[in-house]
Amino acid sequence: MSTELDLAGRRVVVFGGEPEVLRHLARLDRTGAEITVVAPAVCPAIGAMAQAGRIRWHERSWRPEDLDDTWFAVACTRDHNEDIARAAEQKRVFCTRADTEAAADVRPDHPGPGVALIGAGPGDPDLITVRGRDLLGAADVVLIDRLAPLELLAGLRPGVEIIDAAKLPYSRTMAQEHINEVMVDRALTGRFVVRLKGGDPYLFGCGFEEVSACAKAGVPVTVVPGVSSALAAPALAGIPVTHRGVAQQVTIVSGHVPPDHADGLVDWSTLGRLKGTLVILMGVTHVAKSTELLMRAGRDAATPVLVVQDAATRFQRVLRSTLADLAQDCAAHRVAPPAVFVIGPTAGLAVPQAPDTAEAPHTLVP
């Protein structure tokens, strides 16, 4: 697809719902185009984009009229690319076929069979490390998580196998055991596999499970740390998690298990007695119960809270609240995953502003 096409605000249609489509969606998303996907079924990552309103999905087979009022089309189906391309030509719509893309003549040095476990950072594709980007460019296979920046797929060579390993909360998932099997299987056939994960692979990321599976199979693994949203999200919202004279302690916990569940490993009573900064990841669903337990254990109801949703993306939103009002404010502003909760005195800090531009206590900032 030519990078010179001005597609901002213009309708484009992508036919197909397999993980390979993600590479094309990543390129189109950067242009600001209005994207419609037409496919009877889509992989979880595409489904998440549709649910979030980033694309429109028509859950059916393609029709010639899908090309009406369209500026650009991508045919990435298993059986209908030729028909789609012919219909696009008749309607004078620019169209690219995924099955006829020319393979790149130049590729990075191949590191050989194995796996690279790469933390891609919190959302902005530019926040991946240089080491991570270099290894991604050499990949034969990429298993990508839902929270990894899809834009990173735009630079992959044609022919790279893309596998959607999205683990959507309380939705369709690829079991961890199957992810491990796919990584090992592809590496044992002589290919270089990149497991691309959002944030850091070892912070609530099942990274050690994947490394262990590869080690048991004799597959060499390279681990590339990533920038975690636990620290990046507050920083991108202008908030430090520590500050001289204010907070000398940071605690990071996962909130995806109900606080009163038998499988929970977080001691919420202890957290309620701490005075430092508490950062909760994956805590949207159980925010009401979590805040209740923290206040019951001693945390002041007026404790400042900062919520950062979709950190480091163009969809980032920031909500200021208090511990007592957090659950109600999240519901009112429809806060949804992924979101990072920062609880503690530093969450109330703000860069000095003129009095007439100061934020209200409960403010949602785009």
C-alpha cells in the first residue's frame, strides 16, 4: 500500500478477518482512514478494535456494493481476493491483494531458529526498545497480544506469519498452553519466532511460563524487557509515582482476580495500611470491591486517584478522582480496560497552572 495516499477521514474497506489482516489494519490506522472490515468472523484482536469503535465490522461475506463510496480496499481473504480485485477495478477503487504482494528483497540478518520474548511497551510503537524492534524485523512468525501496539506489524515483511494470541478479558482466549505449543512448534521447524507482548513480559505477562516451555523443549530464548504501563501510564499523564517528601514506596498489584476470591494472592488489608503509591493493573472490573477493602483497611476516602485509560495511544484518557468516588466515576465515564489506577498522594500532584485553567477534582481529560 502506498504511503503517499491521503486516506485521512476517507472510507477504506478491508476484506478478511484472519490475523494477517492486522498488518494492513495497522498501516491504515496510521493514516486516519475510516476503516470497515468485512468478514464472517474475525480474530480476537480485530474484534477488540471493533468493540472499541476504532473500526466498523460487517459480520458477513463480501458483496460488490461494499466497494461503493470507497477510496481504497484490501483483499485479504482465503478464497475471494481475485473477485474483490476485479470488482474494485470495475468501480475504479484502488485495491491491493495480500496474496500478490511482492516479497521484500532485503531482510535483517536471520538470528536462526528460536524465540524472542519482547516487551513492546505501553501502547506507542515508538516506545519499544531498539533491540526489540531489530529482532521483530527479523521474525518469521509473530505471536501478538491484544495490548501490544498493532502499528508494529505495519513494518513486517510480506510472508511473515502473524498469530493473534489475544487474551481478551472474560472473552474468547487462546489458552496459554496452546501459545506455548505454537511458539515451540514454529521454532522447532527452523523459524525465528517473536512473542510480542504489551508492557514488560515479566510483569503480569506470563513471560516466565513461556520461557520455561521453550527451555523444556530445548528452544533458545532471548528476553527483551519492555516499558511497563505501571510506570509509563502515570508519567504520560504527568504524574510521578514517587516524589521527594511525598511518596517513597510504590506497590504494583494485579486486580483481575476478585479481592475476596479464594485464588487471590493480594493482601488488600495490608495495602490499605500503606502510605506510598499503589498502582493497580487490570482492575476495572473489580474497582468497587477493591476500593471498599482499601478504605476499610485504613486508606483515607479522600486519597487522590488517577486513572489512565489506553495509555500511550491516541485514545488516552485521564480521570482524576478520589478513593471514595472512584467506582462511581469510572462507571459515569465508562472507563474500560486497559486502564491503570494510581492511588496515593502523588496522584493529586499537577504541574502548576494559571488559576483559570485549573482542573476540577473529577475531570476526564482526553
